[in-house]
Amino acid sequence: MAIPDFQSIMFPLMEYAADKKEHTMKEAVEELSILFDLTEDEKKALLPSRRAFLFSNRAAWAKFHLAGAGLLESPERGVFRITERGLNALNEKPSKINIKYLSKFPEYKEFKAKKNETETVLGKSEKINSETTPEEQLEESYQSIRQSLAQELISTIKKCSPSFFERTVVDLLLKMGYGGSRIEAGKAVGKSGDEGIDGIIDQDRLGLDSIYIQAKRWEGTVGSPEIMKFAGAIQRKKAKKGVFITTGRYSKDAYDYVNDISSKIVLIDGERLAQLMIDFNIGVSIQTLYEIKKLDTDYFLDE
């Protein structure tokens, strides 16, 4: 089944805690993953930031909201247990426990009011929070902004001159650790003159190996004939590595071709080019930085 949203985890988490024992979230997540019949891939699914497991994150937020309503409590660091109010809630046999149900408790209304104040400052709609956790909302917004920036980057690059595009490729490769100095890389790229090759750049700062480059501004699809031409030029140089960079995209035949030849040729289309430029700060600038912090449990360890 699909990974449940955090509200769907609330009732099963309460039932899990109904034994009145103290539990850790790790234990709860393991039991709940069995209850929801999650596959191994679903258990290992990560948030877009790839810094936390999606299901664990949602379970933690379910616990957070339940604690905000006084149904769960943390008697000591790292564990939780059900409260008398939580047991009474289960005895009512509600069809589900969700944000609407929790809203009947005064403590939760206060908890929610503080949360809504933050959302108002951020310009968030409360409807967004019905299924996704704050981390998911933040990362979805981040990915949306990033995708919009990537499209703007490619659109701008396509309007620039071919020589400017080649300089952009040089800047990117240098930031990625190739080519040695800016002057050396500038001389190498765009100066080859061989059919199918725009330039050569060192793979490392010592020049132990070279990478042949083709950088083309294309509006449409690059097919296998262009890649064959590039591969042939590389082979004539008795080289084995190449990078073909375009502002367009590649056909399936182009990808199939590079998978079947002995030379290692990496195809970078417009979308991937833009993402790399964002990752290595080429043609973009930092507008705002946000830090997401969590409790440092080590700080609170008793001596």
C-alpha cells in the first residue's frame, strides 16, 4: 500500500501505545510499518532532502500532534507513552483520530493557534497541512522553486551566444573539480577544431586523464547520429571519455547508443545542466538561507 499520511498514522499509533508501556519511536515505526504492510522500498523511501525516512518522519509528526492534544506524553528523553486522556479517547472508540478530532481538546487548540500564527507569517494555507508534514511542505516548495529556476536558466542560456555557452560549460566543469585553472580550461575548451569535438579538459588537476567535450545549444532533440560523430572523434584520438552537453534533450536512440559502446560518454541534457548549475552556483545567486534545526539530545545527557 502507499505510505500513509501522518493523520492516518495517529489512530494506529494510539492503539500501539494502549498497553501503557513506554516506547521509542524506532520501535513504533517498526511495528507500524508491519501494520501498514509497507514494502522494503516504502520503508526506505526518503524525503526529497534524503536526510530522513519519509514514513518515520510522518510517524514522528503524528506523535507530535497527539502529544499537543495531551493524548501522549514523554516521561523522559527518547520515549513516549499514552496518557489517561489518551486511554479515554480510545475508549470512546472514534472512527478515526485526526486533526479534526484533536481540535476538541483545549490544549490542542492552543497548540494549533501557535502553529497557525507561524503559517500566517509564512503565508501558508492551512489546507496544505492536512496530509503533509512541515518538512514535506518545505521541501515541496523548495523543489518547486528549484524547478522554476532551472527552466529560467535554460531559457536564458538559449538566448546567449555559443561562445558564452562554452564559457558557462567551462565554469561548471571547473566548479565540479575538472580542468585545473580557469586559464588552462579556457584554452582547452572551444579550441579543439576537430570534427565532433569542441574541447578537451583534464579530468583532474594533475592532468592524468582527459575528457573530450561537445557543447551545443539545441532547441530540439539530439539524436544518435550526433553522438556517433562525437564518439568517432573520441575514438580517433584513442580516448575513452567524453561529455556531450546540450540545452535540448536526447532521443532514446542516443541513450541506447552510449550504453552499447566501449567509450564512456555522459549525456547532459538541458534539465540536468540546469540542475548542475544550481548545485554548483553557476549563473545563480543565493537569495535567502533557512536553517532547519532539531533538538540536540546529547546536550541534555546527565553527567
